[in-house]
Amino acid sequence: PTVDAAEVAKGDITSTLETSGVIASEVTRVYASAVNAKIGEVPVVLGQGVEKGDYLLTYDTDSLQKSYDIAELQAKAENAAGSDTLAKASESAGDLAVSESEMHTLQGQIDTVNAEINALQAQAVENEMASNNRAAANEELARLEAEIETLGAQIAKLEESGSQGVLSEKEKETLGKLKKEKKEKEHEAAKKKKSLKGAGELANRQTQIQAQISQKNNELSELQGKFSEAQSKNASAEAGILTEAARANISYSQQANKLTLEQTAEDLSKAKAGITADFDGIVTEVAAAAGTMAAEGTSMITLASAEHMCVEVPVSKYNLVNLKPGQSAVITFQDNTYQGNISYISKLAEKGESGAAMVMMKVHIDTPDNKLILGLDAKVTVDLGTAQDVCIVPVSAVNSDTQGDFVYTIENGTVVKKYVTTGMSSTDEIEIKSGVEPGEKVITTVDSDIIEGMEVQESEQQNPDEAPTTELTE
């Protein structure tokens, strides 16, 4: 049979990948509600372009203003109440010290008066006992006086006998004893008389003592009244003293109200500020509606940057081997062309619509403009590089089986099958790294009728110097 053939030639080959993807933004921000508040206005719509500083959402601040006013009043009331309680506690502490000092002084005075009353009562008892014992003392005195008189008579009788010169020695001794005994009795009688007081004197003394006791009882009653009053002040002051726990509770309450006030002030400030755009961009989602309540942390507006844009391109594992970040690319959208480069290749494959595993690649657009529209398709041409002075054959000459890539060569009019290692490829040509040499003839029209070992005839001769450079479209 006649077959088409080409000669393995040396030359340069430039490889490109032409594909398409979806225009997307590289920078996207979701704006969440900073407060729990009613939404005032939403001045943007889906797809609208905004500039940095433009309002995306405003709040109705009436309810937050009321909350702040209430929190402020509560904080002032709590501070006033706490300060008043602490001031009263300080006053109570002073009163407690004064009352304790007063009680100590009064107790000393009460003890002194009680001692004086006890002494007077002892004197009264002694005076009464003296009055009761006076009669017995008088009888004892009368007895002594009678004995003295008897002794005097005896002495007189003996002295009379002695004057007549008839006293014996024994009588003289008796006379001496009688005189001595009389003297002792007289001394004792004198002592008794001296110790005895008259009944009137005892009565007057008793009256004076009772008057003094009555006066001291009045003083004692007055002091006890003052002491009771001081005790009452002491108990009241002690009740006004704050414990450490009570003081801590006042401090905690004041701190809690202060934090509440600060939080409501912060919420009010955030609500008044509203939500504004941080950069020039395009509104890609609006989840807020005027008049509804916004919960803190709930997504409200999504803004995509218009200054940082790319094309998201799904690529297969076959093309992935030739792609790497930094490779230059050309992006075509409608009639506009943009320069760019591969900025990101995902490490995670996902199944596409056809079920094949695809890897997401992002191609950065160097100078985006307002002609680009998010979500629309754009063509992407990636420059995969150039191989110089390599073996080149037509793409149609390379086939594959279970053992790998191969070509059919013609040697002396006979078909010879040779396995090859391929490299870079373009639309029409492919690099052969090993397996064939320059000058060999390869069959370019391979079908099931071609069998290794069969004899064939070339349909035409190709100039070996011809090595056209083309591009591969995938």
C-alpha cells in the first residue's frame, strides 16, 4: 500500500495551551454585621461597582441610642449608690471607733461608781451592826465599871488597914494585885467608852450613808443609760460596716455597668459608621434588606475587588504536567486582550461536569479594567515554552498502546515499529526525545491496516529541511 511519510528533522518547537475559564476576583471580602441592629438602608445592588469609602449599608441607630442612654443612666445610678454606700460605711467605721471608746470610758466610770456604792453599803452595814451592838457594849461597860468599883472598895479597905500598921506581907501582895487589876479594868473601860458612839451619831451617820448611796445609784443609772446609748450606736455602726465581699460586690457591679456602657457606646459608634467599601470593587452578594434586624456576625454584603482579577481555569492531569506558576499567558475577553501569568495551581482535584478530575488554575490579569465582567468566560493562551534544535515529527505520526508511545518507520520499504519518548508539542508537531534519529522516515497516516513488517510505498517525498512551527489547541 501507499502511505504518507515524513522525515525526522531537527528544529525548534513552541508549545502553547489554549483553553478558557471564568473571570473572577482574586480578593473577595464578606462584610458581616458588626452589631445587633435594625438595617436602615442598603444603597447597593447585586453587580454594582463601588469605590473605596462608598456606603454599602447603614443602620437605624434609634434603638441603640436608647440602649446607650439607659446604660449610661444605670452606670451613673450604680456609681452613685456605690459611692453613697462606701461613704456611709466609712462614717460607720468612724462612729464605731467613737462608740467603742465611749463604751470603754463609761464602763470604767460605772465600775468606779459600783465600787463606791459597795463601799458605802459596807459602811452602812457596819454602822447598823454598831448600832445593834451598842446595848451589849453598854452592859459590858457597866460590868467593868462595877468591877472597878468593887476593886476600889477592896483596895480602900486594905489601905485603911495598912494605915493602922497591921498589913501582912500577903495582904500587901494582894493590895498590889488589886490595884493592878483595877488599873487594867479602868483602861479597858476607857477604851470601851471611846469606841462607843452615841445613838444619835449612829443614826446621823446611817442617814448620810444612805443619801450617798442614793446619789451614787442615780449616777450609776445615768451612766448605764449613756452606756446603753453607746451600745446602740455601736451596734448601728457595726451593722453599717461593709465586709470585703460587700465591697467587692460594689466594685464588680460598677465595673459591669462600665463595661456595658462601653459596649453600647461601641455598638452605637459602629452603627453610626455603617458598612463602607474598603476597596474599589463589584458587589457579588446582597444578603441584607432595609428594615430588617441584623444579627452581629451575619453576612450582609460580599464585595469582589475590581483591581485584582483573574481567570479561573480547570485543567486536566494531562495538561497539568506542563504548567507551573509564573508562566506568562494572554487573556482574551470579547475584543480585548490582557497580559497575565499563572498565579495559582490548586493541590486538590475536583470532578468536573464530565466526571473527569480537574485541577483549578488561576491566571492573574496584570491590568484589569472595567470592561471585564465577573462570571463570564474568557480565553486563555498559556506559553508553555520553546524547545530548540530538537527532533521533530508530525503529531499524526505518534500513536500509543499499552506499552507507551510509538511510531512506524520505513526501512528499506518495510514498516518497523519503534517506541519513542515524546516531549513538547505544538498543534502539528511533537518533540521526540529518544527512539528515532534525524533522517528516518515515519508514517504519518496510521490506521489499522498498517502492520509491522509489511512492505509499503511512500506517496511522496518531503523536504527534510522543512520544519514548520505551529501551536497546539486543547
